[in-house]
Amino acid sequence: MKEEWNTIDAFMADNLTQFQPYAYYDKHMDCIRVKILNCSVTETRMSKMFTLLKSNGDSALAGSHVGFTIKGVAHLFASLGLSLNGVHNVANILNEIVKKMPHSVVKKVAEEFVPVVKRKNLTVDFDGQLERKAA
């Protein structure tokens, strides 16, 4: 063991990568998962399509939405005329959903997350992706 790893903080700083916001397609569950901040969350199902992730804990972020899941992606993309291949920008996906399905939950998720996923330039790579990759 390296001498400079005399504390767990030193070891972690040397061996773990910093959290990066991510978006990925979970092929087995047919959903897109997006997480903006690294924290424990409570998932709240908002509709058949959307689940929101709310931050837990005592921090200033407690209760804030820090991510979401889009369920039924294969059917959704077919109805939107989008391909389940290639790389898609998450902001564009949300905007397409709002155009075709302007429900209140869809609008709420888009209003809250489009600016963030645009700024973070989050994309989903559908080509052969089986596990989460940092965006």
C-alpha cells in the first residue's frame, strides 16, 4: 500500500473518478435513466412513462429532482419516429415527447430538465450499450 494512502480520503481521491452526470439506455428494462447529481434518491412514478428521482438527505438539495427515467422506450421511439440506434441528445428526446404528448407530467419533466441536460450535453448511445456509461 502506498504511504500517501494513510487515510481513506487519500485512497479514494487517488482511485475513484469523480461523478459525472449520465444518461443511458437500459436495454433489459427498456428505459432511459438520467441522473444529474450523485446522491441517494427516492423514485416517484409520475406517469406510465416518467419516474422522477428526488434527492434524499439533509442537504440543501433534499427534495430536489436530480434525475428521471423514461419507461417503454421502444414503443415510445416507434410512436415518435425515432430510431433505437445511434446517439440521441436527451434534450431533443424530451422536446420530441412534449411535441407529440403534451401532458402535464411531460411538460413538467421537460421544463425542469431540458435546460440541465442541454447544459451538460447529455446523450444516450443505443449502439450496443448494455451498462451505464458516464456521459
